[in-house]
Amino acid sequence: MGSSGNTLKSLSKRCLLRLSSGSHSLLHGKSFNGASLTSQRWRFYSLPSPHKLSSFKGSPPSRSFSTSSSSSKVGFLGWYLGKLESKPLITKAVTTSIIFAAADFTSQMITLASSGYDSIRTLRMAGYGLLLLGPSQHLWFNLLSKSLPKRDMLTTFKKMFMGQAVYGPVSTTVFFSYNAALQGESGEEIVARLKRDLLPTLINGAMFWPICDFVTYKFVPVHLQVLLGYLHFFLWLG
């Protein structure tokens, strides 16, 4: 019993020595560096957020949507759409002038008479588009979009009726009078031309323009409605 008691005492001393040495190493960082772990955690939590990192000088900007947005504004179409937003009236007037000149040139090439190509006529058409039709269409489409902003079927038919009853007759009257005056016709001759040509032109247009107006007012944004109207005029004049 005495020897077994001595053995237990020696084992107890050894365990105490090991525990004391382990606790000493824990405190001084030999087996587990607690201070280092705490500092690493502090550094991790003190790192700036990704939003702050992106604001540092020299850091690359966010490109999540910049590539798609910049690619959509490249080329002639992007440049033209930018001009429609920044200078809509001038852009639409110049575009109308070009379209009318091209339409008249195409029409003369298709039905070329023996007298040859009439460049003065093409210039008259270009001037009409630049000074009269382009600005008037810009104002007309904007007026309709503000007074009738919806795009349902009833509103679309109202816009179509306004175009056929108001804008169509007025613009056609101005077109005939403008061309007749530049060709040297007198007031009486202009009135006679209107009596002869105005009503047949409106009747023929009633089979073409309502379809164009429906597509324009129903599906096309306001800032592009004039552009689609140019294409319709090209087909009509050609």
C-alpha cells in the first residue's frame, strides 16, 4: 500500500508539471498564439468594404453594366440617337430634308422623262423638309404625346383621326402651295391647283397613312416617331 501511494503521488506531480508547462506555453505563445489570432481577426474585420476599395485612387471602376451600355451607344446609330436627344428639332429637320431629297431623286430616276433630271425640284423638296415638314412634325408628335399620352387602342385611334382630319390636310395644302409658289405660280393659280389636286391626294392618302399612323402611335416611342414618318414619306413620294 505504501509503494502504491508513492506511485500515485509521483504521477500526480508529473500531471501537475505538464499542466503548468502547458499553461505557461499558452500564455507565452509557444503552442497556441492567441495574440496573433486576435490581431489577424482585427485585421480582417478592419478591411474596407468592396465599395470603399473601389473608391481608392487607381482601382478599376465597376464594369457590371458599363460594357453593355457603352456598346449600345457606339456607331452612327448611337450618334444619331444622341443628337435626337440633345438637338431634336435640328436633327429632325435635317433628316427630313435628306429623306425628301433622296425620295425625289429616286422618283425622278424611276420615271425619268426626256427633259432629264430636275435638280431644282430636288432642292425644293429638300427645302420643304428642312424648313416646314421636319419642324412641324416634331411639334405635332410632341403635342399629341402630351395631350394623349396613353397607347391603348382608343387613344391610338384618336391620334389617327387627328392626323387625318387636321395635320394631313394642313401639311398637304402647305406642300402644294410651297411648290407652286417657288415655281412662279400666282395666287389664283395656287388656289386652282389646290382645288384640282388637294382632295384626290387626301383620298389616295387615306388608303396609306392610317396604317402608318397606327404603327407609329401604337408601338413607336415619341422621339422615334418622326424617324419612322420619314420612311413612310420615302415610300409615299417614291
